Amino acid sequence: MRRLCTAAEAKFYFDAFFKSSSETTLRPNKNCNLTSWVSGCEPGWACSSGPNQQVDLENSQVIPARTHDCQPCCEGFFCPRGLTCMIPCPLGSHCPAAKLNNATGICEPYHYQLPPGQPNHTCGGANIWADVRSSSEVFCSAGLYCPTTTQEKPCSSGHYCRMGSTSEKRCFKLTSCNSSTSTQDLHAYGIMLIAATVTLLLIIYNCSDQVLTTRERRLAKTREAAARSARETANARQKWKTAKNAVKRHASGLQTQFSQTFSFKKSAKSSEELKILDERRFETDEELYAPMHTSASGESLSSSAPPKGQQMEPGNLMWMMHEIEDGPNSYERFDVGTHDRKSKGHTSKGKQPNTHSQIFRYAYAQLEKEKAMQQENKNLTFSGVVSMATNPEIRKKPLIEVSFKDLTLTLKGKDKHLLRCVTGKIKPGRITAVMGPSGAGKTTFISALAGKAIGCRITGLILINGKNESIRSYRKIIGYVPQDDIVHGNLTVEENLWFSAKCRLPAHLSKPDKVLVVERVIESFGLQMVRDSLVGTVEKRGISGGQRKRVNVGLEMVMEPSLLILDEPTSGLDSASSQLLLRALRHEALEGVNICMVLHQPSYALFKMFDDLVLLAKGGFTVYHGSAKKAEEYFAGLGIHVPERVNPPDHFIDVLEGIVTPSASSGVNYKELPVRWMLHNGYPVPPDLQKSSAQCAMPSANEGLANGTNPAHAGIEERSFAGELWQDVRSNVELQRDGIRHNFLKHKDLSGRRTPGILRQYRYFLGRVGKQRMREAKIQATDYLILLLAGACLGTLAKTSDENFGAVGYTYTIIAVSLLCKIAALRSFSLDKLQYWRESASGMSSLAYFLAKDTIDHFNTVIKPVVYLSMFFFFTNPRSSFAENYIVLLCLVYCVTGIAYALAIFFQPGPAQLWSVLLPVVLTLVATQTRDSEVLKKIANLCYPKWALEAFVIANAESQPFHCICWYDYIPEEVKFSVQSRICLHCISICRSGILRH
């Protein structure tokens, strides 16, 4: 006990261990200094205190005097040079007495020499405390295990013993372990894990894709059967009506003949009987339209067999007619129902269709009924329009009238007018075309009406139904079709439309009615043949450009808007497709929808389908706003006549471009047309244009008018370079501020439509994102393959050693996994940004969108650590378990995925990718720096690579079998908490109990 180190001596030893650059030399102390150097100060020797001196092992303040009875250090203890006491060797080490090698003069198995000039001095015990770097023989050798610090035994067959083992460990099955083996070969388990992971992924992706394909095929068959049944029913009904009318005409002829032959009494009697017969036939015909819903049990459609007593006539039609005459209700295929075209919640709960067959049957029966109604209305002639407008079965939508007065848009920072003094209104139930030459502000005009103009200063009034309210308060019933086809390329046509309908139609609308809306849009746009085809992307070819354009419009049509704004919907479409689109929009207008669209030189056939025309000149001035049919009359009054066989809109735009000059007799210059319109309607002329209105021939004023500049500002001095730079920076800041305000500013909802809540939208988004991920299986497989290769390469190059607990390999792992997972996570939000902004602007929940993406990406977060470790772990074979490595790597992947989400959301794709590459490398370098800089240490404490590296190293250190009796409470704080320090690695390897406490 008198030779054991006290707490004060242990503290002195740890202080020297942390502060001194030498690993074996201690600072001078009370017992070992220049004036007092006893033999116990030599390595491997220790001395005792005086016989009358009391030694308190727990005293951490005073180092006792030890200069008596110096002897070699006992086995199982070590005595460092410059300290005259003994410290117990940790379990897992082998500390025998040293023996002198006469050839080298070194005390083996240690590396110290006998002091010169002392012939009676002999080799003592150990002199190093678990210094695995310079004295690895202190530990029990690999392939051997040491039950005590003085015993060393070879590892038996079927077991393995790593360096410092206190007992032998049994090898796993399927591994080969010979005697004196230090590690077990785990490659077989790695191959099994890889095979299991690959099999699981193949099953998930292939089976899921097969399930989706099979489900789509079954739905297609059900849909085709329902459509075929509806068509047959409609044809049978039409033929039945034809036959009934023929019978009526024949009966009327017989009645006339009978009235001429028989008496008045008999004629009257016959006429009465015929009338009764006609009423019965009429009642029979009306019963065809009576709703006959199938029960919720989902019985399959089947036609009744003809009765035994009735002879079967040749042909299916004759048999149908006999069935109807006997009892129309017996023929089940005539179940068409009398539902409104776009009724909401009209189906009773007890009779609502439930199965796919019933839903499609209901939808297609309604479509056939609508076709018959349109045919009866004589293809939308005047009488047909009146009939449809007064039809009580058509549900009227909320009407939105947008009026604007002196609407002016000025670009912030440049004082450039994009739109000037535009006055007028767009009315519900009418289609308004906005036309003009390039640079006339057409897109700016509709953006201002839709509340999407940013970076501009807006003056004037925009009134909604005569009230000064924000248009964004009605966004749930407003559809905006952008010029670019912003659709999801990895979804089918039907999936794109169906998702938009589910999220934007009223929540109380039943599923059959939603299906009816989607089917109506698909049929009206002629998309039946490509409904199950992927829309396609730039890399993967899908549907044609014209079909993609129609899908782009259909996304807004399925939500049944009250105001529909379209930006060049016919661009890229042929004449037939454009007419098909305009015909569908015409049907929407008949239901009260306010439609406004931008067009570039439409054909004459399309021009005749418009109700109103807004013609803009360069500079954003209005040239004409009124009925499209009266446009020619107005311009003719100005002396601008449309030549024969020339399309009027083409001629108007050519005049505004200056390509076609009006006749000299008219006395009109194309630059004067905006002022002429203002004077024609009595609108106030801006001060800078009043001179132009009085002197139209002045070229200076006309030049400013044509270019959209303000002549009043012509005398402004040119800014300096610094002034222009400052103005540009200010404009960009204001633009960003307006964008943030536009995207995140909340508006009171005045639409009166209650769409599905966040939870339901989350469910819809979850289904959509799941389908998208299944169709991106090749990209996912590529990510996993790269992770496998990275794990194999890093596991081969960076072997885990007991000196650094695998810190080098884990550092490479942190960088590699961070890079690969961040680049993959960027795809979650970077690729769908345009689609997100469009959906968010329409009122869909951003929270539901994010949560659905994150939920699906959790699958990759869980699988990727397994994929990487299946190669890295079994190549390096660290001391820590697979589960410990997996938990740390799972947290790392989750952390870097969140960082990638933030980069993808707040940056453009290019800068986001650059930051994703730089951050892991830079943060890892900062976390592993060894400089004594307080600033860098504080920054390093905030870096996630340091957290991950500490977790990996501590997991390996806790798996070490080393134990010791240590004075943990007196270890300096720097040693306790600095895992970066090499000294701390020594403390971790020895003082395992201290780590557990820490």
C-alpha cells in the first residue's frame, strides 16, 4: 500500500500526460528532480514512503515523499519514469517483470534501458500505462487472451481473441477461426446481408410496380366495360325514341283515316284510346331515365334473359325493345340515373355507388346523357344556349366578375411601365381573349388579374364583384394555367388530373361525382387514348406536346373554377386540338365560368368562338376592349379595314407592330391608337399623353408612346456606375421580398369552398409520392449501388486499428455518406419546385406536401445505412457491433437529409448541389482540426461530423475489454471531454469505467 500512487500523484500524471509533448517524460516533482533522483525514479521502479509517514490514497493535494526502499515494480503494475509509485495495469494488458536482453541492453518486453553508472540497478516492471502507440506489448497480444495482468494464454480453435482480450470469444457460425486467431472472417455474413437487402428491394419495387400495373389494368377493364355499357344504353335509348316517334306518327295517320271513315263517336273513342296508349308509352320512356342504383353489395352487371313465353327476335335491339315494353325496370343496363351534371352531394347515402364498376357506370351514363342533351340543343345554337342556360339540372357556380380601372404596373427600381391605364372588365359566362404584339404586356395583365405580379408597383383598382378585395382570397375557385406545361412527368395523365380533383374539389363532393368531373375533362380534351400513359419528362419521352398542353389545362378544369385564366393555352397545338380545347372552354363558359386567355394570332375559326377581345399595344396601352364581333366595326370607323381573306386578329397585330400601315386617307398612325381608344370611351388621358392626343403627328411623343417610356422623364440625367449598381441590388432585394410576401402572406378565404384538410391531403400526397418513387426504382438502385461501392472501397482502404479505434475510416465514412445522401435527398424537392409553387398557389397544403415527401424518404433513410454497412462493416470488422454502427449512421443520414432539404428549399438546384458538396468536407476538416484555437473549437462543437465521429469512436472504445482502477474525478476536464486529443484516446482505452460515467 505504501508504494501505490495517491490521487495527487495520479492527477500529476494525467496533467503531464495532457500538457507534455513527450509521452514518457514527466515534469520534475517532489521526489524526482535535479537535486533528488533516487533509483525509484527510473522506469520500472518504485519506492515506499517512510515507516512513520501516513499515506492517504484519496488525498489529491499533496504528493507524499517516496524515497525509501526502492525496488522493481511488481508484476501487474507499471511505474513510469519520474514517478516513484506504482499504478495498477488495466485488465486486458500483460505486465510481467522485465528481463534484460544482454545483446541490446533493453529491458524486454519493454523499451527502456538501464541507467548508466549504476551497475547494481536491474530491470524492473512495466513503465508505460497502456500506451498502445509506442508500447503495444503492454496489451495482451492479438490471438492471445489475458485473464489477469500477469497471465497470457493462446486462443483455442473456434474462438478469436483481439488485442487486449481478457477472455476468448466464440466465432459465429459460417466463419472459420483457427487457433490463435485475432479476428473472424465475416465476409459470408456481408454477402448474405447484401443478398437479403437486394432481394428485399427487388420484392418491394417489383411487387409494388406489379400491384400498380395490375390495379390499373383492372380499373381500365372496368372503365371500358362501363363506357361500353353506357354507349349501348344510349344507342338503345336513341333507337327506342326513334321507334316510338315512328309509332306516334303512324298512330296519328291511322287516327286521321279513322276519323274520315267512322262516325264522330267512334273516332272520339279511338282517339281517346290512342291517347291513353301514347301516355303509357310516354311513361315507359320516362322510366328509362329513372334512377335505378345498384345495391352496395356490388352485384355485377348482367342482362335479364328473355321470358320463356316470348319468342326471341333476331338482333339484340329487338330483344331490348321487347324487354322495355314488358318492363323497363327489368333491363338493368338502362340504369343511367338522373343526376345533375355537376351536382354536389346529390346522391343519397343509401344509394351512393361504392364499387369501381358502379362509379364508372354512373360517370359514363352521365356523360352519354350530356351528349344527348347537347345534341338536342342543336349543337349550342341560340335556342340550345337558352335551353342549357335555363336547364335546372345544371348547377350554377359562384360568379366572379373582375373589373379594373386605370390599372398601371411599373417595374420597381427602373420606373418602366409594363401596363398603363387599362380599364374594363371581364364578365362571367364569357370568353375573353387578350391579344397584342410581343412586349405589349399580355402576360403581365393576366398576372395582375390573378394576383401573381411581383416586383411591380401596381396602381389603379381591381374589383372583384364590385368590391375592393384581394383576388387571392378566391384562389380556391380560380384556375391559372401557366404558359409552361408544369405537370408531373412521372405520373400518368389520369393520375395528374385525379390528384388535382381530389385536392381542389369540395370536400363534401362524393367520389362518383369527382370521377365524373375527371372523366368529363378527359373526354372533352380527347385524352382517352393516353390516359394511362406517363406524361414524360425531358429525359424520358411520354405523350406528345399537344397532349401535354391539354393536360396542363385539364389540371385547372377538374377543379371546376369560377374564374379561369390561361396563358397561351393554344401554343404548340394544331388547329384541331385548339378547337377541341376552345369547345371545352365554351361549355365551361355556359355554366357561368369567367374565362380569360392570352393568345398569339388565333385562326379565324378560333377567333369567332371568343366573346370579348382585349387588344394591347406596346407599352401596355389598351387599343380595344369589347365584343370580339364589333372589333372590325370599331377599327373600320378609324379607317383601318381588314382586307379580304385576311384573318382579322392577324391584321390588327400587324398594324400594331407597324408592319402594315393604315391607308393615308384614314389619317391614323398606329402609335395613336391607344389615345384614340381613351378618347373614344371618355377615359382620362395621362398628362404625358395629352400633347400626343392634340398633336398626333409629333414623332418625339409618338416614339415615347410606342416604346412605353415616359417622355416626362426624358431629361433625367444618366446615373453613375455605382448608382446603377446600387439600384440593381435594391431592385433584387425588393423582388425577393415581394416573392416571399407573395408566397407566405395569408389571405382571408372568401371563396366559400371547403377543400380537403391537411390530413386528407397528406394521404393524397402520400399515395402520389409513393407512385413516383416506385417509378424511380432505377435511380434508387443507382444510389444503393454507389453506396455499396463506397462501403467496399473505404472498408478496404481504411482498416480499423486499435490505435485510433477506426477514426480514420469513420472520418471517410462521414464524408462519403454525407455527400451521397445529400445529393440524393436534393431530388426530393429540387426537381418538383415548379409543380410545388403551382400547387401551393392554388391552395394545396404545403405542410401535407412536405410531410408526405419526408415520410416516403424515411424508407431510404432506414435502408441506406444497411446498404453501406453491409460492405464497410464486414471489411473493417470493428470492435463495435453492427447495431451500434447502424444507429450512429442512421442518425447521420437523417441529419444530412434534413440539411439537404433546407438547401433544396432555399436555393436553386445549382447552388444547392455546390453547398451539398462543400459542407461535409469543410465541416469534417473543422471537426478534426488539432489547433488550440478557441474559435475553431466552438465551431467544431456545432459541426455534425464531430458528433458522428465521437459516437463511432466511443462505440468502439466501449467495446474494449480494458479496465483499470482510476481516479476519474481528478482527471482534467480537457482530457474528459476532448475526444479529438490523442491523450484522451489513451484514457478511453484504459479508463472504460470513466467513459461510462461520462
